[in-house]
Amino acid sequence: MSVLIMMLVTFFGFILAYNIYGKFLARKIFRINDDKVTPAVALEDGKDYVPSKKGVIFGHHFTSIAGTGPIVGPAIGIIWGWLPALLWVFLGSIIIGAVHDFGSLVISLRNEGKSISDITAKYINPRVRILFFLIVLLAIWIVIAIFGVVIAVLFKMYPQSVLAVWFQIPIAIILGRFLLKRGANIRLYTIFAVISLYAVVLLGSILPVSLPVIAGIPPTGLWSLILLVYCFIASTLPVTTLLQPRDFINAWQLVIAMGLMVIGVFASAFNPEFKIVAPVFQSKPAGAPLIWPFLFITIACGAISGFHALVSSGTTSKQLTKESDARFVGYGSMLLEGALAVLVIIAVSAGIGLMYDKGGSEILKGYPAWSAHYSSWSAASGLGSKVGAFVMGSANMIAGIGIPREIAVIIMGVFVASFAGTTLDTATRIQRYVIQELGNDIKIKIFQNKYIATAFAVVSAGFLAFSTGASGAGALTLWPLFGAVNQTLAALALITITIYLKTKGGIKYLISGIPAVFMVVMTVWALILNQVDFISKKNIILLITNGVIIVITVWMVFEGVLAFVKKKKMV
């Protein structure tokens, strides 16, 4: 298939889906109504509940759900072939992922901006709420710890990106102050902020930053410590001070990066070397797990991710001014993430074939370039390998429009590191909300304090990060669990949405019910296969943790089914 045709057909499909299926969901299924007062308006406090402009909250929401997820997942999932990866991203995001994100946002809007885990008490029962909290706490605990080392690794791989990522903070704070002014010219201030960001990107190309080993702590460990301190500060500040404006800038950074990649596809379309070099389908790549169910676990963001439900119901629902913004923010951002995942698939299936530097003087092109990177599951599974394939492939395409490849690598390196940063600080804020909600439920007053709750989130993540040494990479011990846990969250959120829709009467619940069944089957299947693997490897920590997750998941699904059967239409 032509790379250009692949891109145009999928992008056109996303536009149609937003304007047809998305509108159907808003009008007929969730019955969006601007007469309903949103939590941001009803509970406005200037800190967490803040009515915001649609474009600003879209930027926050999208950059929070995206992170490196739609990059890492497709970049490794393509080992089973470009066609399965593309079909899952395209169809999954439209009929499963976007329904999941949109539904989570809507039911949170109609329940005081509470998290999806807290809402389960109303639509299923209080027992499930506690179980859901446990799964959420585990998932976000891993996310905070792992994304610290993710960014640390990215800084080591791309030291030219360090200045731009950190200078984004003062730029965002200044932008945030202007955005709050009544009658502010958002377009003018946005242009200034984006130009400032890319000026710092160029400065970073001249002044790369690398940390030395200090007191026996390697650079990755030092960056992890710095990032955890940053997370505490960022997640306790009002959302309008840093979170919103930084994510808003990153949204524009995404638009620019995606725009460069799209133009790069057009510019390279007539280059005979620019073609899909990855295989169409591989059922048994060397060392890889079974395509069923692991394709649907490996590629999460870009198709469906349980973390999105936490963002939708954790931070975004507290900032929407009116319900009608939910389709644009909830459904639309998921489709844009799907579009990004498509570009990632193009970068690692075609862009990488333009040039692959193996080191030294060996330069590969075409299928040998792809094969050298994806020769086996272990060859493609490392973080550096995944991100490197995307950055290399996209830089090759961007170079086709005349931008020096070295500069293109820096632009994409900053893009990936910035997105990982937005996920990190949003995850910390969400964990704080979850701990506060849990503290309120179990009547532990100290955990209702935002500073104590945030400190608990950060310190516990730090404990995990440094549990195996000074490198800060301790969370990697639990990383094999994260994919299945994340998709378990997605399945459980879909169950909650399904029960909510059943209370509205009719058969609306099928819209989320069918995807819920699919995700339950895939995730439980993956959890069981993982358990078999952990038993064979005698990995006691993963075996026990995964076993507990299986028990909790099966229990929650059972409770969900009972609630669905018993639940009647509510006025």
C-alpha cells in the first residue's frame, strides 16, 4: 500500500467518525445538554475546578492522555505486521477508545467531577469502588515511577532536548498569566510561546545538557529525583498556573510535529525508497508473545487506554465549562491520538527504511533497515529501541522537506520528552485526587490534605523507582504488569459506562457493552498467560502481584455483571 494513501484514508476516516459517530454518541447516546451545570462551574475554586476555554482544555487533555503511549505501543506492536497494528489503531480508537474516553468524561461531568473509580460505588457498589481504587493506585504508582526513568532515559539519549523541556515551564507560567486575563489575545500569546519554545530548541542543539555521576547516583537516578520534586510542586499548584498552559503549548508542539511529519510524507511520496518495508503480517515473530491477545495489550494509547479514563474523570471533567465541549475534548482527542499512532506506524514501517544507522559506518535501507531493528521481540522491546525507531523514522521523513536531519532529531526528541513530562505531572495530580477520595471514603483525614496526599504519591513512587538501586529504574520490575493492568482499567471503565447507559433505558448500553466484553476477554486472557510465564520463570514478585490483580479483576467483572442484570432505568 502507498504510504500517502494509507495516511489520507485513515485521516479521512477519523474526520468522518468524529462528525458522524461522535455526533451520534453526543446527541442520541449521552444526550449532551448545555443546560446542565458542569462541576467546573458549580464547584469553581480557582485551583482544581476551573471553567476553561475549549481549546485550552483540549490541549491539556490531549497531551495528558498521549504522553509516549501512542509512540511506544505502535512502535513495538508493528512487529506483528503493519496491517494488524493499523487496523487496531483505526477501528479501536473510533469504536472503543473514543467511546471509553467520551463516556468516562460525561459520567464524571454528571457526578461532581468525581473519578471513575469513585463513581463505581454509585453504579455498581461500594465494594467495587475500593477494588477499583486499588487497581488505579497500582497503575498510577507504576506510571509515575516509570515515566520518571522514561524522561531520564530520553534526556540521556537526546541531551539537546533538556533545555527546551525545562524552559517550557517558565514559558508556560508566563502564558498562563496572560490566558487568565479577560479579553486576552490567546492567538498572539500562543504564537509568542511557541516561537519561544522553538528558539530554546535551537539553543539546546548548541548547548546539550548532560548530568555527571554525583555521590554514586548515575544521571538517570539524578533526573528521576529532580522530576519527582517537580511533580510534587506541579501537582499542588492551581491547574491554571502550570498544568493547563504547559499542556496547551505541548498541544501546539504536537500540531507542529505532526504537521512536519504529514508534510514529510507528501514530500517523500515520490521517492522510490519511501515505501512500507515492514511485513504486512507476522503471526510468530522471534521471541514475541501471541498476537492474540497481546497486540491489544501492547498497543494501548492510540486505540484504547485505561489511563485515559483517569484523565477524563480526574482532571478534565473539573475544567469543562459546558457539556457540549465534551465531544470535542473527549471523543476528538482520542481520534487525534489515533492519527498520531498512524503516523508512528508510518515512521517505523516506512520512514525507518529511508536510512538506519547501525553505528560506525554501516547504513542500512529498505527491509534490511527494518529487520535490523525488529529482528526479534527482544531487539525491539527496550525503551530506547522503541523511541529511537520513531525518532529516526520521523526525522528521515522530515528531512525530505529540507530540514537538516540533525535538527529534525532534536525536534522529535523534545516532542517525545515533553509529552512524557505532561503525563508524569498529570498522573501525579490524578494520584493525589485518588488518595484524597480514598481518604474521604475510609475516613482518614490526613490523606484528604492535598500536600500529604501528593507527598504520599511522590514518595511511594520514588521508593519504587529506587527499589533496585541508584539508577531510578526500579519500576521496570513491575513494568511487565502495566500493559494488562492499564487495559484492565479500560475494561472496568467500559463496564461502568455500560451500567450507566442501562439506567437511561433502551439498548444504548450496547455501544459500550460490546467493547467492554471484548476488552475483558483480552485483558483477562493476557493476565492468565502472563501468570503462566511468571510461574515458569519463578518470578515470585510478579507472580503474586499478577495473581492478586487477576482475583480483583475477576471479582470486579462478576460484581459488574450482577449490577448490570439488576440495574433498572433511573429517571
